[in-house]
Amino acid sequence: MTLRENPAVAALLGRRSIRRFESREVEEERISLLLECACAAPSAAGTRPWHFVVVRDRGRLDALAQAHPYGKMLFQAPLAVVVCGDPGKSDLARLYWEEDCSAAMENLLVAAHALGLGGVWLGVQHTPQREAALRVILSIPETVRVLGVAALGYPGEAKAPHSGWDEGSIHRDGW
């Protein structure tokens, strides 16, 4: 096996943003494993400030699609996971909840690909109107922040894996 064929490397390079989904439901076993992988993400001093809102209800998925200007794929996605963070959990959570929850979101998306699912990260953080709308739809407490939404499901489109890197963004031993 070459280094590129390593399953973890293949999952990372193969993960692409998928915006079209089959109408099949995602099994509870896969959802549980996605959440376990999300919770395996690193966090500052192990504070784990994340919360995950699993959304399968068609009415709520449609409401999320209407509330997010780039979330129209939620009209057909059978599943969404809203990644939230509690900055009040600790001093470190206040400083690093976005990084911690971003790591959890990426784990979730890579795990989805590894499990035969597709997904896309819809940003919410830094857009107060979107966050307020999601807060109402999902009854998210005011003390909890919304990082983003992962629209998930069995892929209704295929994309080639990533290959190579952007040479202009690589710097060695300094800028």
C-alpha cells in the first residue's frame, strides 16, 4: 500500500463538498458514529465546548434551508447536524470554542465521507441574522453559539478526490 492509499489519507483527500443527496434516510448507526467522530476532535485543554443538534425532521430541515441563503440543499438532505459551542463552559472555551467546534465539524465531514455519505459545511458564525434564525428554529439557548450546519446524506453527485496542493500557499522554514 502506498502512503496515498492509507485509508485516513484517502478519506481526507476524497472528502468533497456534496450538495445533492439521494432521498434515502441515514441510519441511526451511521449518525451515532458521525457524532462519536465529531467528539473525538481535539479541543483546548480537553474542554470540549461543543453541542450537536441532529435534525431529521423534514419541516425543520426545510426551515433551515429557508433561513440560510446558501443552504438550499437542505430541502433535499435527509439529515443536518448543527455544530454549536458553549463559550461559557470555561475560560479556554471562551477563547477557543470556534477552533474546537471547527475541528469537530471537520471530523464529522471526513467521517461522513468515510462512511459513504456526503456533506457540506454551511457557515453560520459571523452572520448574526443566520445565527438568530437557527436559534429560533432549533430552540438553541442564547448562551450557546452556532458555528455551522453540516448538510448530510447519501451523495446524489460524485466528485473526484483532491490532488496536489496549492504550491503558492506552501512556505518552508519561514514565509
